[in-house]
Amino acid sequence: MRQTHEWHEQDEVAGERRYFHARKFGKTWEIKTTLKSAPDWDHPDPVPLDILEALRAQLENKYTRRRVPWAHLVAVDRLVAAAGGVAKHGEESQFHV
């Protein structure tokens, strides 16, 4: 099942809006980003920790509204932990419904 998540933030360095697009297909996540003025999308490899944490925040918001499954949150949490961040969700969590 393919699922996409999009969000944007103000990029302080570039001084303009940066758009993010994350897509889950199977067990893999594809993340790309672009500036408002740029015509092409960039595929960061490896994905920086701050982008993964922003994706996790987006999924947490969607999970509270029952729009994404718990497994997606756990999968992104593993990516955050692998990138050097702190995992917030595990297989067994008190927030899991």
C-alpha cells in the first residue's frame, strides 16, 4: 500500500519555503525535498535527522486522527534511531490503540 505525506517549513538559510514529500511503498520510505523556487526535487542520502524527526511529527499528528497505522510510526522511529536520534515509540507503547 502506497502512502504519501507532504509538509512544508520555512528554510531560514535559503530564506524561502522548503517542501517535503515522503512516500512509503512496501517497507521502504522515499523522502525528497525542494525549495519553492527550485524546479527539481532532491533525494537526500542519507536522510538528515531533522527531516526524519519532522516526518515523525507529521505521522504522530496523523496517527492521533487515525489516518496512519501505528506500524508507520514505529518504522519511522527506527529510521530516527538509526540516524542517531532518540526513539520515542516502540512495539509496545502506552499510546498504541
